[in-house]
Amino acid sequence: MESKGTSVFGAMLVAGIALVIAVGAGAWAAGHYSAKTVTVGSGTTTPVASGPVDPTIAAGAHTFVQFACAQCHGEQGKGGVSPVVPALDTIGKTLTAAQLRHIIDHGLGVSSNPTRPYMPVWGAVVSNTQVNDLVAYLHAGLPAVDGATPVSAPTGQGAAVAGAALYVRYGCINCHGPNGLGGVPNPSAPDKVVPALSGAKFFKQFNTDAKIIDVIRSGSVIGKAPIVSMPHWGGIIPEADLQALVAYIKTLKSS
């Protein structure tokens, strides 16, 4: 069940999307950076900042990518990934720092419905400095920052190679650790850590591709802080990426 507070923040988040702060964001941008467009390997264009960028805002942009915010909210928070996940580029100052911090730390969404993406509980993983950087980045209108782009998955090199890149792109590495070794603290969880994605115990429980994909889609949302939660990835991660992630996970120790 959603708490009354979470519902209020959800309503505020949705309401905030309707308020465009282009004037304020544009004024800030004019004094701090100018954007240009470059062509990347896939032939798509990505805006890149030229000139100085405030270090706190730049750090927020890189944190936004590191923790896979872009995979649900779109690059630079422009949305377009899922109809039930809001764009963030028009929120700006419509939510206070305290409200944004609460959402990041405590999650947001319908935790009981695994078919709808859920903003995970990040409080035990993301540091106070990183949250402050994210808030600064959001309040600045999510400007383009050079290098703050999600990792690209190689093509034509096999599913496991693509999956290794997607493991970083979707932020799995932040909680399940490099090479799926786990050990990331989750103090309020029964076993005190985020589960590993390797080892005999994991592969005994998840002994088929379908079981691994099912848990990625449905997540393990408990729905309240301070326990770190895995988001519902159903409706976000395409089938081909799910298959690639499974191929990579199956290369890990004791698979």
C-alpha cells in the first residue's frame, strides 16, 4: 500500500511536470554553458556542453547516468521511455530540495504492481553528496554535460558482451557489485546486504533463464525505506536487453 505521504509526493511530481521552467533554465544555461551537437557511433546525435559547467551540477549529471535514472526518465530527463514514468526536464524548481531528496531516498510509485515501473529506494546506496548533486542538476534543468551519457552496448560481439555493458548501463553494478559479487550494504534487510548475482546459492535458486528474467521484470520492491529495493524493470528493459543481461549473468562465478 502507498503511504499518504508517498501519494502526496506522487501527486506533486505529476503536477510539477505540467509546469515548464524554460525561462529560468534558459537564463541559468546562458550564463554557464552553451550546447552543441555531436554524432556518436550509432548515428544518433547527443547534445554536449561546451564551456564551463558548475562542478556540482556536472557531478549530478554523472550521478544521474551512474544510477540509471536516464534509463527510466530518458537522457537528460527528457522522458519518452515509458508512459508511466515522468520526464524530469520541466520539473526544475517546482519541487523543493527536501521533496526531491525524499523521493530519491524513499522511492515513489505503486510498489504492489510489478507491471508499472517503480522508483527504487536509494537511501542506503546513494550518498548525501550525490543526492545534493542530483537536486542541483534537476533544479538547473538537466543541462547537457560532456561525458554524462549512458554506456553503449556493443553490437555483433555476442549477447554476453552486450550484457556486461548493460549491467552498467542499467545500474545493476551499483547494488549487485562488480561481476555480480554483491556485498553492497543493505542494513535493514534480513541478510544485511544486497544479494549477489553469482555463486552457487544464486544459481540454485535461479536455475533457468526465465527465472532470472522474471525477477528482473518484477523487481524485489518492499515499498518503504530504509531497505534498498530493486525496481520493477518490466516495461523499461527491452526483451533483447533482458536476454543479453541473462547471458552475461550466466558467465559469472558458479554459474
